[in-house]
Amino acid sequence: MTQLARNRLTWSVLSIIVFAGLGSVAQDIDLPRLVPAFNQAYTEGPGAWGNCLLGTVGCPDQVCTTGCLVTAFSSVLAYFGVEVSVPARSSCTGEARSGMDPGIFNDWLREFGGYGRCAQDPVGNCCLIWEQLPVDLEITTHVNRNDIGLNPVSAVVIDHALRQGHLVVAGVHWGSSCNGGSTQTEDCHWVILTGKRNGTYTIVDPYNPDPTSPYGVRTTLDAGVHGSYIIDRFVVVVGPSVDDLHLEVQVSPLQASYRVGDPIRLAMVTPRSSGAFLPFARVTTPSGQIAYVVLDGADPSRARYSATRQSLVPDPRSLTSEWTWHSETFSAADVGRWSWEVWVERSLEPGTKIGRQTISYEVTSANETSPLGAAVLGILLVVAIAAIAFISTLQTGIE
């Protein structure tokens, strides 16, 4: 390739980037749904997490002081519908909890090795380890090589990600130094880019100076809580789609019909998701009654029916391993056709059914042949009669 050709190619590529950047400035960008906003400095109120210790191995930090990245990623995970559970022994509140907020997420990271040592940590493990997030997130890291604004290449990358429904978490600075006694000049704070309006990015700032509010501040990049933000590093996060979740409903023994006295066991599992979900089961009984199934004390043999919408259990639970939610031995009162609709929901998106499955079966009395069995017997009887007639014809011909 000649030098002239190389120059033309270079200018062509630059032109594409520049025009793409100019085009993106002129167009507003909206994510498909609202990004949850959490406040790292929430220290006063029910379930407050701001004073919880952040990190492990003696890390002296708290969520309210240096937890902007953890708080931002709890919003990211909540946006993608990811929930986790922590036992009471690992909870900052001393109680077992499920869901997604900075407190629960920080407890989960502390319990499952989500913090590591960074060069700037004087003591302990205070840095989030990307590889230890609770679900498989595709994370790509980029650097904005511009100290006074956003360069065209970074703008194109960010705009494309937002248009695809992906989130962008950005490290920012807002002056010559981040804090009064600090010499740090980059990645002083982390925010979430949520869209674009009139050429400026909308963000969720995870720092809200109101200690009584659990919510972060919805603002713009040039009007952040600390000042006008300039992006340093940024990560594009591609998370799991609601449609990616695979729910398996297992029936044991698997049959089209059962008789009085037969046992049955129904279980569910989400083998590719470690999140916590609210499980639902709605049944149509032989009499035509439609009801939600509710377990008392999570005992699969102690189910009751509710006319109002209720989940099988009151709290989200992990379904990474098979969970039996219905177990019984059929009685005479169960004779007839049963149909079940089974699904799960994320607590942050109530009413959105995920992985919906349906099953149905027939229960017959102990001395009654099921419709399927009757049909099979009927077919066998017809075949037998035809065979006898055919043999009779052969015998007549021989005589």
C-alpha cells in the first residue's frame, strides 16, 4: 500500500469516527428500563448499609466512604434482575437477607471472596474483583484518553453500548485532585451512565449527601454531586437477559396419568443462574378452581390454596439445585385432571413471569382405567379382533 493510500485510509477511518460521534450527539439515547439508584451514604433508616464495613482482612473502609463502585454495581446487578442471598452470620444487619442493594451485595462479596488487594490499599482487601461477581457478566474495560472531555472514539463506544441496552460504569474526576488530602487524580468516583439527553449523558450518581435517603441522585455527567465529571476509565457491562433464564420443572415419576395411591413429586431448578427468585405455582383443580399454591414453612407436603396472588414462599430463594415444592400421595379426592402453571419472578420486577412452564396429568381411581389406558386397550382389542378374523379367513380358504 502506498503512503497516499495509507493517508486516505487513515482519514476515512477518522471521518467515520468523527461523523459517528457527531451523529450520536444529535440523538437522545434511552435504556429499555429504569436503572435502580442506590445511595452509598445511606446510614440512617431501615436496613441502612452506609456504615457497613467494606472489604475483608481488616480493610478499614465503609460503604459510605469508599463504596461508590460497589454501590454502582449493585445498581447494575439490580438492573439485570440479579439477586443474591446472604446468611445471618455474614449480614451487616445480623439477619439473613435476599435481594439486591449495596448492603446485601457487600455482604455477599465479603462472604464469597469478592474483595482483593489493590496497590492503593494500606490494609486489607478493599478492591472489587470483577471475576467474582455473582453472575456471568461480560465486562470490557476502556480508557478515555482525554483529560478535559470525552474523545470521539470513547463517545462512539459508549453510545453504541447504551443503544444496545448495556450499562456503562465510569470512573470520573472533577478537578485537579479528587479529595482535599488525596493526590489521586483519576477514577476518584464511579457513576453509571444511563442514557443521553441533548448531547450530555444522564447518570446515576451513587453518592447522595442525604443520609436518610437510600436512593442515589439522577443527574447528568456535567452536573454530578461532586462537580462536572470527566470520564477516565469506563467499563461496558453486558448482563443476562430475562429471556436467558432457563427454568426446569421436574415431575417424578413422569407419567400422563396416575391412580389413587400413587405418589408424585414436583421440583424446579434454574441450572444456569445463581440468582434468587420468587417461585410461583398456579393450579387448576378437577373442579375448575384456579388458585395459587402457598407452602407453610416451605414444607412441600403442606400446601394450601390462595385465591389471591402469592408466591410459593415469601422470600426469594436460590434455585441452582433442585428444589421440591410439591409432594403428595394421591387420594380419592384428587381424581380428575390437574393443570399447573409454574414460573419465577425477580422481586424488583413483580408480575414479570420468567421461564413459564405448564404441566398437566390425570388422576384416576384405583380400579379405573385412565383415558389413555382405555384408548390403548381399545386399539389392542381392535387389533386382536382383526387378527382373529384374518386367521379365520385363512382357515376357511385352506378347507
